[in-house]
Amino acid sequence: MKITYFHQYFVSNNMPGGTRSYEFAKRLVKMGHEVSIITSWREHGNKKKFSQTIDSGIKVYWIPVPYSNNMNYFARVWAFFSFAFFSALKANSLKADIVFASSTPLTIALPSMYISKIKKIPLVFEVRDLWPSVPIAMNILKNPFLKYAATLLEVWTYKNAKSIIALSPEMKKGIVSKNIDPKKIAVIPNCCDLKEFQYSKKLAAKFRKKRSWLNDKPLLVYAGTFGRVNNLSYVINLAKSLKQIKSEVRILLIGDGFERVNLINKAKIEGVFEKNLFFENQVPKKQIIECYSAANMTANFVLDVKEAWANSANKFFDGLAAGKPILLNHGGWMQDLVNSYNCGLCMYGKTFEVTAKELDLAMSDPDWLKSAGKSAKELGKKFFDRDLLAERFEKVLHASKNNKSDLVEKIADGIYT
């Protein structure tokens, strides 16, 4: 197949960020398909023209549309629509048998639907977040007209896509609630790169040696976006409670985003900055592996908004791949998995004082860490291995191209029992 692949935030494994599109596209190329990814060059100032690269056999077309989590709302909206316009122009010049679009932003539906219609080829639409449900629930998207228009675009896209890939079972439920046939929806979450995240005693020692504040102390790691939905103020309160009970646990936040400066300032005010809570800049995925070898536990944090619980955060699956217990502060399908497989701590609904005590106790128990870490690894192998899910991904594309989208649900049903 010749596949035109829209993803505004594409990154390779040499760049910071989630590599789902890169890893799947790379495997599609190995399977004999021709993959053309249309994405944005998001760095400021050093690229003003369209460019093309080839990475692992993937043709990548870069459109110079700067984007950052630090942008304000209107700058982001301008970036979304600019990319939609210019990506449609580029895609129109490419030969394709099928078009695949990965959202967010939801505006990716505009160029992908245009290409699907004008070239008369099927569209497979990937839902990474329930948008606009999440920003509406968070009271970010307030304007009645914009809420109506975004919801209209969402439903129109779902109905016109040949097939849909949801990144979690709860995202599938959200899509079905829009009166969409569940038979055309596959559930393919983010994945575990089991080989890459193999534990390395050497890398763990190297990571700890570089940080005088760490030494042999227990380490909890969060690696991801510093956005409002990620609720990292929770971590500051947790660090404060840990400090009050004189816990040796150290927390490391790695990443960037709109909330970063505010979080650092708040951590300083609360007296936990570089005491038991530390910040580092985001790094490419291949560098984060060193950190995960050194960590005793990893974490996923989101706001107490049920619409956000449907998330399929890379950090959760990287933790499973690394064989590390997971700390969650939210409910939803991830909480169900952690509870069912005894591979971490679920703190939703608990006070910071109770959470701090339970975390400190768990981090001081090598037997529990070993057992929970082993369960995490087994869960990752059983359901979320990257190669396994890439095969299902390809089957969804084939079924969609061959007008058999009614088989998509059976290919990846999202049942993890």
C-alpha cells in the first residue's frame, strides 16, 4: 500500500516526544508498504521552507509551522489551521491508496478528509485524545459556537472515516457514544518497547552517579508534558507531604510545557524544589531509557476530570516495558489494569498524607518493588508489545482499504483480561 500519513507532531527516536507514528511507520515500511508522513517543523527560526527527509525508509515531509506547548490558545489555533491548509496541498501531490490521520489536533481531520474525498481513497482516523470533550470538561473551550463547531467536526469525521483507531477502551466508549458503529473501531493503545527498555545496571549506576542529590535513594520518575491536564501541582503537594514525614523518596520530573515555570516557582515556595523534587529538560526517548533503569517507580498524573482518564500516555507503557511499578493519581482503565495485575499504586481519592505514607512504605520494600515490577513487565508483554500492536495496526489498514471495516473491532477489541 501507498500510505499518506498525517501527524502534525511526528518525532523520530532522536527527538523528544512520543514516537508512536515513527515506530509504526518504520514497521509498515519493513512490511513492504510505502509511507509518506506529513508533519510540521515545530522549531522556531531555522526552517522557513518545505523540506523532505528519509528516516528508516519513511518519507517525511516537513511543513514549517512552529508549535510549542508554551504557546497561548490563539497561537495554537493558528498553527492548527495553517498546518491543515499546507498539509492538504502537499498530500494532494502524493500518490496514495489510503490516508491515515492521527489526532490531536482534531483539525487534522480537515486535510485528511479532503484527500480522502478528492482521491476517493479510504480514511483511517486515529483518536489520541477525546477532543473536544476534554477541553470542554476542563473549561478551556468555553465559547458556545466553538464548542458546537468542534463537536460537529468530531462527529462528521467519525462518520466519514472508513475505520477508527482509539488509543484506549474508554476512548472507544466515547466515540461510540456519538452514535458511531463499534464494529469499525479498533483499540490500539500506545505500546511497550520491551527490548529498548531492558534494565541495565550499568546505565542505572551511570544515571545516579551524575546526580549528587540521588545517590542510592528511592526514585519516582515522571517523564512527559508539563500541561494543565497533567496536573503536576499534585506532585508538589505529594513532595511536601513526603518531606513532612522525612521520607527519602526523590521525585524527578522530566519534560517541558506551558506549566513548567509556574510549577518550579510553586515548588520553591513550598520548599521542595531541589530538596526532594527535581526538574530536568525533556530528552529523546533513547536517552530516557537510562533514567528508567535508575528509577524504582514511574508515574502518570492527570486532572480529576473523568474525560481525561481515557488517556493512553506513553509514560505508562514505558514504565511497563522497563518493568517498573506504576503510580497513578486517577481512575479509569489504567487504574483497572494496575489493580488487576498488582503492578503499582492507585492513589485516586486518597489524601496526600495517606499517599505519601503508602508510597514511602512501598519504596522501602524491595520485595514489593521486585514483584510489582515483574507484574508490570508481564502485563506489557501480554498485551502491549510494539510488534504485536503494529501487526494489528497493519491489519486495520488492510481491512479498511479492502472495504472490510466491519472486521476492525475483532482485530483489536481492547479487552485486557
